[in-house]
Amino acid sequence: MHSAILVHPRFDGVWPWTADHAHRIWQREGSVEFLRLGPDEKQLVTQLLQTSQKIERLLILGYNLTVADVEQLPRLREFAWIEGGYGLDETRQAEVLAALRAQGAKLIRHQSEGFWGQSVSEFGFALTLSGLRRIPQLHREMITNTRTWYYEPPNGVGQPSVRGQQYGDDSCFTNGTLEGKRVRIVGAGNIASRYASFCHFFGADVAAWDPFASEPCFHRSGARREHFLDRLVHDAEIFVPMVPLTDKTAGLVTAAHIDALPRGTLVVLVTRAGICDMTAVRRRVLAGELSLAADVFDVEPLPLDDPLLGHPNVVHTPHNAGRTKQAGERWAEMLLEQFAPV
């Protein structure tokens, strides 16, 4: 089996670990011509490849393919063509695809976004623990002053339910251990089901709402299925909207849902902020009614004068939950698994 991989920097800029991992996988199965292009490359694919007449499997990452290339690939049987960082505009490239199919070549597509499900769900779980225990806030305070080391109660007299020895949590919001907390999740897909299983394993009471998920999605994750989104929000201690942003999910969590969250609820955002009414989220967070642990925002990058930045009840990261080396490698694996076995 003779294979070829051609990768442009525009793809490496989105998935920097993927092409090399794909190369390693295909090297185990036969001869591979691997070509990493310069940013200004303009030549045809078949002008760049030395073995185009022999190629049976082709992976093009971030570069254009033309009708003129097709006749120079007589043995091609399977190919994946990722023109940008994510996929292919098939309508715009219909002529090329038709020529390849007429020649007997099969287009392989990415079938799922599960490649970063583990990375995002773990990051969301980490944000949850950070929000409960104020880990980033305490880290920052230790750098700037030593007050955080001192745990004396007000006026030096011990009182119930106030700061005491080695207590760094904020009692105004959901805090302490995840065990026993009411975790309420919007979604039961690749990311949400993993996150639910982590929380369930730690002893949380987990419920999820997702009208499109099958019953096994809830069973495997240890989440009780909630059939009504309105009911999901009423008793939340940790509220986690965790679905992708689509035309159907934009604004899915309304201002009414946000306003129905109990005072002190921790809201965790790691997929897209647009699934929520962020005006309502901001209003309640800045009023000290909710705490927030977020990797995604309604405005990105978040301006340096945004009131959420550095707010005492907010944990924030710059939209990087999904970007791990493992996610990039899994991207390659999920694509190459669809090629016929050698």
C-alpha cells in the first residue's frame, strides 16, 4: 500500500500534532510520502508529490486539489481532503470530487467531533473543582500578599459558618467538595456524558437534559435523565450548559433559566457561551448572585477592561479546553480509522 500525506502550515496552525501522528500510523502499514509545504506554496499537488502515479491513499491537509491533479492519480482509491483547518466545502469543490469519484476514489470524511471530547470534559471538570475551591484566586493572592495565609475569623473570635482555620472557600457560593452536590447538565453528548461520569464518580447527584440523546447516554454516564429544562435549573448547585453551538442551540438557555438558578449556583461554561443568554449570566454573576467558571465567553478575546476579568467569583481561561496533543492525535486516528484495512 502506497500512501501520501501533504500538509500546509494553515492546517498545522489549527491542529499542530495531527499530521505527524497520521504519518506514524500509516508508516506502520506501508510506504508513505510525507510532504510539509511552505506557507507560500502554489504548485499542483501532483507536481509536489514524487510518487503520484503510485499513490493509493492520499491525505491532503490544508491545501487545494484541482481537476488537473486527478488524472495524475490513476491508482488512488481513498482520500481525505481537509482544505482548511476543519473540513471541505464540497459545493465549491464539486468538480474535483466528481472527477475523483468517476475514477473510483472514495472521499473519507470526519464523522464526529469526539476527538476533543475527553480534553474538553476534563478541562470542564478542572474548572468545576477550581470554582468550588477558588484555586486560581488563591494562587493569585499568594503572589501579591500574605493575607491569604491567615485564617482568623472576624475580630479574632470563632463564629459558626464563617472563615476559620485553613478555610479558603467562599461561602456565598457553591463550594467545598463535589461529593453530594447537585450537578445539572444541559447535554449528554461526547463532552457532557464524559463530564457527567466524572462528577458521578466523585459522588455528585447528576441530572442531565438532552431531548436528542438516547437512554444509554444517561445510563453510561451515571446521570439521571431530566425531561424538562425548566425543572433542571430549579435545584442546581452546579449548572453546566454543555452542548455545541448550532442554530438550534443558540440561546437555548434563556434569561428565564438563568434567573431561575438558585442564588450561589456555580455556572460552568466550556463549549460555547452563545448557548446561554450571557446578558443574564453577566448580570447575576456581577451582582454576586452566581459564581462562574468559564473557558468561553460572549466576547473573545475578553477585553482587558471587561468586569468579569479578575472578579472574585469568576474563574476564567482563554478558550483552550479542547486543544491538547491528545485531541490532535485522536483527530488523526478517527479519520484514518475510516480508511480500509491494509
